[in-house]
Amino acid sequence: MVNAECRFKYVIVEDYYSSIYRQKFSQLHPNSIFESIHSLEIKYGVHFIFAGTAQMAQRIARSLLLKAHKYHKDGII
């Protein structure tokens, strides 16, 4: 995804940003995950959205896709 010719890149996470420090996702230190997210955002334009819940993640994904479709259809993007 990082090297793809995709203009808009999003990762929608079904959890809260603060959960990086509360839970064990992997053997990586939470600071490493935190810094990696910011590196991907700055270096490659990958946007991370921490939605909190699966339901909110679905709403965000739907909204982004509908808006992108409308703007593409209208010639804005």
C-alpha cells in the first residue's frame, strides 16, 4: 500500500488510540508502535483513524468511500 499509486491511504482501527499503551498487541513496545504510526503518516501519507468501536469504524469507512465516490464523480478528485 505504501508504494502504491493510491492517492488516499487510510487505516481504520477498531479501537482507541490510548489502547496502544493499555494492551499487548504484540511483543513490540508500545512506544515503537506509536512512533511507527507517526512515521507512516508523515513519510507515506497513510492516515490512521482510531474509531474506538467496530460500529464507528464501519460508519467512518462508509463515509470516506461515499465522499470519495461523490468527489470523483463530480470531477473534484
